[in-house]
Amino acid sequence: MALEDYRSDMEMCSRCSICKFVPLERLKGYQHANVCPSISRYKFHAYSGGGRMGFGVAMLEKRLDYADKLLEVIYNCQMCGACDISCKTAMDMEVLEAINEMRIKCVKEGHTIPALDGVINSLRKQGTMVPGVKAGRGKWVEGLEVKDFTRQKTKVIYHAGCRTSYDRDMWGIARTTAALLQKAGIDFGIGGENESCCGGRAYQMGYKEDFLRQAKRNMALFQKSGAEILVTGCADGYHAFKTLYDKYGVKNGLEVLHTTEYLDRLIKEGRLKPTRKVAMRVTYHDPCHLGRLGEPYLHWPQEQVPVKTNILAPKELRRGTYGIYEPPRDVIRSIPGLKFVEMDRIKEYTWCCGSGGGVNDSNPGFARWTAEERINEAESTGAEAIVTACPWCEKTFKDAIKENGSKIKIYDVVELLAKAV
Amino acid sequence: MALKRDIYRALEDVVGPENISEDSVILDSYAWRSGLLAGTEKFVPRFEAITLPKDTAEVQAIVRLCNRFGIQFKASSTGWSYCDPSGPGIIKLDLRRMDRILEINEKSMYAVVEPYVIATQLQAELMKRGLNCNVNGAGGNCSAMPIVGHAGLGPLSESGSYGERNQLALEWVTPDGEIVRLGSLGSLNKWFCGDGPGPSLRGIVRGNTVPLGGLGVFTKAAQKVYHWPGPPLFPIEGVSPDFISSEIPPGFMLGNFYVTSTENMIKAIRKIGESEIGFELMIMNFASIDESLLRSDAEIADEFEQMSRTAQAPTFMLIIAANSPNDFEYKKKVLQLIMEETGGKMLPMAEDPKFAGSFIWSFIRCTGANSGCFRATGAFGGMVPGTDILDVMVNYVQRAAKTMEEFIRKDMLLADGMISFIQMIEHGHQAHAELLTRYFPNDPKQARGGAEFNMEANKIAVSGRFGVPHHVWSDSVHDLYGPHTSHYTKWLRSIKKTFDPNAASEATNYITADE
């Protein structure tokens, strides 16, 4: 696919502005009505889903050259997909796919931004989106007895992901996940030093070829192992393995589960028993890539057929309906003593943490601004902690808290579950 | 034509460098055509610059600069339609930063908002307080400010009236840069009344249609709000787009009726209005009754065919919202008597709590307009007569539909089942009708069809004495109606000339002073 393939979608935009707000049916008050960080921060229409559709057509019509401002607008977007979901409550058109294709077009034609080029260089040289030393990728597991799936047969692969592997503060999540899986008697292995980036973030930054290279490399490794299930705690990775790999035909029947899905399954099967009380009032932040973007990819033969009223029936669209919303909530609800409260913007209309689409590298200030908006929303519920299910979200929230001095705590679902098991 | 540097710098001094742009990518996003009567031209002319004023003082300063430097301006809120420039030399005021609810007065039942508060935000806040506002039929995504969101006619108009009538005190930056405070705001600094004590210029600022960006900038306004007998948060569950109501709240009822003849339908609706039992009342095609709840046009097409088989007669939708169990029983009994008298029958789907609850919420929040109008092709037109009594509306739709059939036969419009609706206003006092057209705007033949049928529908309104619609905009359409309706265009032009001596407020969608 290319941007041109989404021309008819972009030309469907009627400028209604629904993409800027949470679905109207679910709007609960004056506060927290906005759903798109980009238009909320930068205000001009171009920063919204609808605005992007308009200038996307302008790009195809060659009305715009690749000026710095064009790249600045294109890359000041977390690719969180909120605009896409809100739009699709009313319309049958792809918004996020078109926005992604704009980035791919920019990269293909050699128009990139230096901050993201640096990240991609790290991916090309070291196999990670987190600039670091390749040799340190498996350090988080030191001291644990865990199989290496590249050398030993296992049914389940646990993929820790770049953020978790290269951030010492996140190692606890991976180690805790490994401990929980062991407690449940799961035969699993990790890639350790051979683990590599999923490539999903590179794709959303527009570097499609780098993504495909990573995807093929990873799948070759997974298939050689003979494993049937891949479990990851990284929402970006989950989206890439489950959705993007399927989109590009490289998934080959691998079952992809997020740790929260897998742990929820293990709890319901009685293989993990949360029994210890954890007295805390918490709220849950849906990671975009696990929630609305985490639903399966729908293949489509790419033709529109006339239906009875002469209107063309488009493909069935991904509208966020089948994202992963309940498993993490069920895990949280299974923990004795926890008081769980919801924020205003949840599930398919969640507010992004700010990190996605390369924004944490290209514009950290914008990432922090977006995270602070979410932290404020969480605080308004009276929660003592935000629980999430993605290391990128966790890192962005923690960075924002360091800056703004909020007292709210940030946990991964896994960390809370471990307190109870 | 770029703005001269001294003009740009002067504007930048007002709003700050972050809140002004003349970059091509910013300008082109505003230049994308809106879907209303879209033609083959994909882009309208670019504005010279986009400004984002934060308050009335900044709006006034921008307007004064435009008058001083001889350039034009145009303001908009959410920017759906009627806010495009006609050519070079025009700057935009995107009022996005003016987004505060300034007051909700529960005792006196009014709310004061800035232009970028959307109706859904205001409605959601009001419902927490047992109140509700009228919502523009175009959707809850439009401005909550009556004079900004077009005429403000919608499904709620049966019990919640419409913009012109709900408008209370108003703050207006005139085209030459004065700040005028109308109604009680002008003398008492209070918002409760639009006509006094203090100056009343309600007719001046509104005209028939509202000025659609052509007569200065409206920066704050109060509106009448209404009693809401429902829950503070409607019981909606599910994940997008399958929003489902877990129950129908007590006192609420949906009725989808079909009646044996058009005469009996008019009679039934008139009696429902006289008895004031309706919260919402619309004559609707069954296919569009639940299209906002369906996932795609393919599903709508199937539904349309099925519904057409179910009810071979005129149909209408009624929502009842009662204040107490006794009130509910009374309203249902009255409805039953009216249905017996007129031979009306209720469709069974209205009794399914999930369907009915979801539908009720969709129509109270006005979430269905976009899917109903734009989902098929991204373009649509709404053919309307002047707001008048129900019989006139029915007559207009029937006449316009005959002409529309010819366009469909020639493949100049889509054969979409000829969707029309009539919204009742103030318990049957008046009604608003629309016959919707859908077509592919990139197909030159169909784009021409959309435009030509629009003019034909206007001619039908003129020749049939159907009054001046709320959808009149531009010199050419006003001039079509003016000679047949007391030359009201002379008054409008006089107003335009008096209040906008420098023609600074770009008036493509309103009326220019030129005879």
C-alpha cells in the first residue's frame, strides 16, 4: 500500500472534527473531551486527523513541498490512533493508515528528521530502538534460571522488548513476569542476547523497510525455535507481532499474547492465585497499542463493491472494537484489596501516554505534556497509582512525574499481581 | 499572495508567534473542501494566515488590524462548513482556544459559553445538573453557541426549540472592531436575556440564517437551557462503534410508528404536539432511523430494504421523557389514544431495550448526522424549504423528491432511497424538513448533479411559496429569494454596509453589500 491507495479515504473527510473528540456517545463532561494529543497541544487544524487528511491529499496533488514545517506537523503525532477510532464511529474511512503512509512516503523520498534517523541507526546497528549496547540486552535475566529459546525447545517465548531490556529501572517487570510464569509452571524461553526489536515503532515512524527487515529476522528466529506462543509485555511489540506482522504476511500462525492476556488466562485456569491483599486505589491506563491498535488485522481484497442503494460498501474496518481491554482489568480486579477506578477516557478512546510514533525521541517536551495531561486525569479519580501494561507508557509517565512532582505512583499490571501472588 | 510583513508582525504581536501561521501545510489543511455540497474542486482558496486568538480582546485587536490594513477576516469554531474564504487577502480566526463554559445558571436556566465549546460538552455538564440544551441536528460535535452553530435545528427542537429562540445575551465583535454586548449583558452585565434591558439587535445579528462568518465575530453567548428528566450519565456500555444501552431509563420511551396515510400522520403528529407529550419527534425514513447504530453503509442498505418491506406507509419517531411515573403513564395513555384515532402502529424494534435505549441516546446526543449524511461518499446536500408548519414541509419534500427522481434516473445523484426527514419544533409549532442528496463529488457528472439539484430545489421553494430556508447562503441564492420575499435582501445588505463599512468581514456565505 502507499499514500495514493488511501486517497479515497482521505477525500472522504468532511471536516466534521469528530476526530478531535472522544466518541460523542461516551463524552462525560466538559473535562477530558479531547482525544488527540496533537491538535490539543498545537491547536492548528493540520495537527488533527481531519487536518492530516486534507494536507495528505495536498501532498498527493503536489501542492506541498517537503518543508521543515510539513515534517514537523507529520512527526508531532504519537500515531496513537484515537482520531481513527472517533472518526470511524461515524465514517467508513482509514485515518491512521493514511497518516502512517505519509511518514512512509517521507522516508522513501528521503525526507526524515535527524532525531529519528539517530534512533533508526541504532536499530540498524544494534537491533534496538533504545540506543544502547547490543550485548546488554539479556542482562535483565541474570541470576534467574530461564531457558534460551534459540538453543532449547520451548512452547512459549517471552519477548521482553527494547524498553524493558535496556532500562535498568524496567528490569523488575521482566524478572517478575519470568517469576510468575515459572510459578504457573509454564515452559518458556527468552531470546536474551539474540532478542531483537519488533520493528513496530520503526514502522510507525515511516521506516517500513527497517520494520520488514526486523520482522523477517524475528520470525525466522521464532519459527526455528518451534514455539507456538509469543508473550510480550511491551504493547508496541504486541501490536507489531500480532497486527503488523499479519498485515505484511510474515506472522505465519504464531499466537501472540500480551502478558496481561496470558496472566489473566493463568489466573482463570487456577494456575496463579492472587491471595495477598494489596490495599491501594488504582486506575488503569490503556496502552494504545494494546487497546485500540491491538485488535487483529483484517485482510481485505482491496475492492469496493456496489450495494443495493448504489453506495459502495467498503471493507470491514478496524474500529478498536476488538482491542485488549478486559484482560488487564480482570487481572487488576483479581487482586484482593485493590480499589479499581476508571478514568474518563478509557479503552478505545483512551488518551495516549505521549510516547508513541517516535515522539519521545523527536519531541520529548510534547511527550511529557501529553503524559502530564493523563496524570492529571488519573489524579482526578483519587487514585494513588496508575497501572499500565507497557514499558513505554510507564517510562513516559515516570519521566513526567519527575518533572511535575506528582505523588502518583506508576506500576505495571505484572508488578501489582506479583504483590498478590 | 502572502501577507505583507508588517501586517503579519502586527497579527503576531496580538496572538503570539505560536498562534499564527502562514505555512503551506497549515493553510492547506483549512483549504480542504468540506463535504457539504462538495464539488470536483478539492481545495478552496487558501487563507493568507491562520490566527488562534485566545479571548475577545485578541479577536477585537485582529479585527481592528484587518480594518486598518484593508484585509478581510473570517472566523469559525469547529469549522465544518460555511467558513471558507472566497479568494486571496483573507485571514482566518480559528476560535479553538476560546473553549470555556463560563457559567451554568441552574436557577435561571441558562448557560454561557465561548464558541469552541461543543454541544456535547455542554450537554454532558448540564445533565449532571438535571438540565439539557438543544443540540444542532448536524451533531453534538458542533459549537454549543446558538448563533455559531447555524440555525440550531435538530431532533431536540420538539421540546428544546432552536438557536434563534434559545439565544440570550451575546457578546459581539462587530466587523469594524467594536465590542457590543447585547441584551441584559449590555446594561446589567448579566446574561439572562437577549433583548433587554440593554440593546437588542437579535434580528440584526441573526437575519434568517445567522451570518455564517460574514458579520464580525461572536465571542460569548448565553442560551436558554431546559429541564432534563433523565440520569446524569446515560447508561451506555460497549466498545466503539457498538455502543449499547444497558437499559431504557425510567420514564423514557421510544416509539417508531407507521400510519396508514400521510393525512393521518400529519393529524397524529399535530395531536402529539398539542398534547405536549413529545421530547423528540421526527418524520423519518425507517432506513435512517437506526443508521447511526449500524456499522457501515452495507448494513444500512440491507436495513433499508428490510424496513421498506416492514412498513409500507409514512413513518415517524417519537421519544417520550417523563418527569414522574404518573407523568409517564399519562403521556403513554395520550399517545395510545392518538394512535387509535389515527390508525398508527408501533414497530416492534422500539420495544427492544438495547435498541431503543441506544437509539434514544444517539438522538438526544445527535451522533447520527455524520454517518447519515457523509458516510456514503463524503459529500451531501440538504434540500430545505423555509421553516413552517408540517403540511408545508410534507408538500415541499414530495415536490422536491419528484425532481430528485429525475436526477437519479440520469445518474446525476445516487439512488440512495431518497432519505428525508422532518423535525418538529416547539411541539408542532413549526417544522424543518430536509431531503438529502448523496453523490460522488469527484465524478463531474454527479458533482454537477448535486449543484444543479440544489438550485432546482431552491427554485421549487420559490415557485411553491415555501418560504426562505435556513440554508440560504451567498449573494446568488439570497438574490433568488429576495424579489419574492419583500426584498429582504435590501435590509440584509443595508445591515452589512452599516456594520461593516470596510467590508472586512468576508461574507461569501452571508451576503455582501453589493447590489
